[in-house]
Amino acid sequence: MSAPVLSIIILAVMFLLATVLPLNMGALAFVGAFLLGSVVLGMSTNDILANFPGGLFLTIVGVTYLFAIAQNNGTIDLMVRGAVRLVGSKVALIPWIMFAITAVITAVGALSPAAVAIIAPIALSFAAKHKINPLMMGMMVIHGAQAGGFSPIAVYGVTVNGIIAKTELEASPMAIFLASFVFNLAIALVLFIVLGGNKIGSSAGSRFVEQAAEKRMAMSVGARTAGVTLQGSGTDISSARVASKGTSGSTPEGSKDGSPGAGAELAGTPRASIPQLVTILGLIALAVISLGFKVDVGFVSITIAMVLALVSPAAQKGAVNKISWSTVLLLCGMLTFVGVLEEAGTIKFVSDGVAQLGMPLLAALLICYIGAVVSAFASSTAILAALIPLAVPFLASGEIGAVGVIAALAVASTIVDVSPFSTNGALVLANAPEDVDKDKFYKQILAYSGIVVVAGPAIAWLVMVVPGWL
């Protein structure tokens, strides 16, 4: 059996094991890289480790560490409260606020599941209180997370752009980001109309969302210092023993680092503490320095994170543990394995097979569907890390627009995260309102994800690949 065929079998077994068993595919990928590289190809361990993506490792660690501190010190919940106040009593705009906030959170570097875990409980609680379709609200949150997921400083964006940067293909980070953003925005608009969002009336419901964010913020900046940990998903924030001196005219008791003290119930006009203001400035600085001055996002994000840790030592407590180590392991393992695949000739082997189809447009559609179907059950990050390198030689032929295919593949592989078998879909299902039939809600999510898997890749292909404008 040739090395390329054997490596494809190993890759398929890895995906199968990671899907049916609670195994990290990154760990499996390291094992696969070692066995394929040393046993089959005779590579030394130094040669295998030369494929380890050190830059991506630093980027994921830096941005997720920074985001963990921003979550701990209440900055994210402050953003939710501030955005909700802008719409006042216009309840129909709240789903769009949830979409926008989740998009911003992922665009500045948070992982999509982390953003959904934070916003989904608030959004679905609001939906229950005001009889808004929970499917519409939950999917607005997920599509918001995916809309911001391919910004040049987001994990998805860094992964895809990093792979392309190592090739001779044309790179267009903003085109990929905007393609994903517009596509998810369009889906959200259709959902909003079809599921009755335009019929939502006005009420005083925005205060309800503010109160939910206030309770989370009190937990974030106060209860954490007392040893209470907010798990993000499925946490009953009202069950926390948060003492309050009242919500009318009361002044939160400050903590030593300038943030509200334990049990503070923030009321009235949202007031940012010094750590929160510094965090907001830090996120702005991250975008300006890394995008405007082309400085490595990993070094910039971890530098800002350390500044925030110095400003608010209490808020950074436990932040290192919240770095997405499973994603770090997943991506670093997969990209190391992909490097070994290249040494084995697998990349060229697959690309030649695709080229032999003689129909570049059909090959691009096939790649999009493979990404969508596999990603609906497995990790979107993993499938992007595996499929894009396999498609690079095929795209290098110039017969079809590389940016358009990569954008379509990026969209097709991530919009299916609405599946109840993916982390995002499971988070929405887990946070379903108490008065919602969980079995019915599951079937609704399953049906919607089926529509997305079937129609999404084809629409992305038709819009981004066929016209050849990307």
C-alpha cells in the first residue's frame, strides 16, 4: 500500500475515532504524525516537529487568554448591557443585538463555542420571557458567532490565512471574512423573517436582558474572587448567592482592583470600571496594531493580556485555565499531521485525483459538501485544517478562483455548527427555556441543521465560486 493511500486511511480513522469516542483529534493527529512519519516515511522526530505551527500556538493562547480576562472582569457583559440600552424598548431589535455582540466577541479572538456559551443563556431566557421563537433566537446567536469567526485576528481566520500564507495562492483575509459575515447575516435575516421576528412588539423587555447581564457581571467580577466559577453553559446565574444592597440608588461596593465588589448588583446607567475600560482599549489596540501595523497577533494579544493581568490581578485569576487548550491541541496536532501528509505526497495525490475529474467547479462543490457533512459531526476547525491544504495544489492550477473556493469552503464548514451534534448547537439545546419541549426543540434544530447542510454548501458555491468574482 502506498504512503498517500495509507495516510488517507489514517486520517479517516482519526476522524471516525474522534467522532464516536470522546478523544481529542489533535492528540490522535500527533500519534498519526509520529507513526506515519517515523514508521512509514523514516522521518526523524525533529523533522516531524518542524511542522509544528508555533505561530498559531501563540496566537490561540494569546487571544483566548485575553478573552478569558475580558470575560472574568465583566467587560463582555458590560458590552451586552450597553448595546441593549441603545435599542430601548424595541424588543424586536434584541435578536440582532445578540447576533452583533456574538459576532464582535468572535471577531476579536474568542472561540465560537465560548461566545455562544456566554450569550445563548441570556438570549434564550429573553426569548422565553417574551414568547419569541427560541429556535430563531438560538440560531441568531450561532450565526452571529460564525459571522465574526473569520476576522483576520479570529481563530478561524488565523488558521485559514496562516495555511494560505505558506502557499503561492492569492491571499485575501478581508474577502474571506466579509464572505462569511455577509453569508451568515443573510441567513439570520431569512430566519428573522420566516420565524416571526418582524412581528415582535415593543415592551420593556430590554431591561430583562440588562438584568441577566448584570447578574453575570456580578458573578464575573465579584463572585469569582470568592471562589464561584461561572461555567458559561447551563449555569443558573440567579442561583448564585450574590448579596445586594438594592437596585435603586445603591452604589456597588468596589474591590481592590477597581472593579465592583462581590455581590454588587449593578443598576442604573452602566458604568465601566478601570479594568473594563482598559480591556476595551486593549481590544481596540489589538485590532489596530495587528491589522493596521501588521504586527503578529499572537504577541500583541498576549502582551495586552499581561497588561490587563497587571491592572486587575483578581480578574486574571483562573484565566490561564480557560485558555482553550483542547483547541490548541487540536489545531497544532492537525497541522503537524498535515505537514507529514505533505512529506508523504498525500497532498499532491489528492489534488491530482480532484484534477482528473476534469470539472473544476464540480470538484469545488464536492470539497464544500465534504467540509459541511464532516463538520456537522466533527470539529469545524479540524476539517478546515485538513481540507484546505489538500485543496491547495488543485487551486494552484489557476483554473478556478482560489479565494472564492476557500471562502465557500470556510462558510460551508462552519454554518453547519447549528447541528445539535456540534458544540454550538448543543449549547443552544442545553440552554432551552424551561417551558420549551426539549424533544421538539431538538427536532427543530435537527431539521434546520439538515436544511443548512443540504442547501448551505450549494448556495455558498453558487455565490462565491461560480461567478468567479473572488
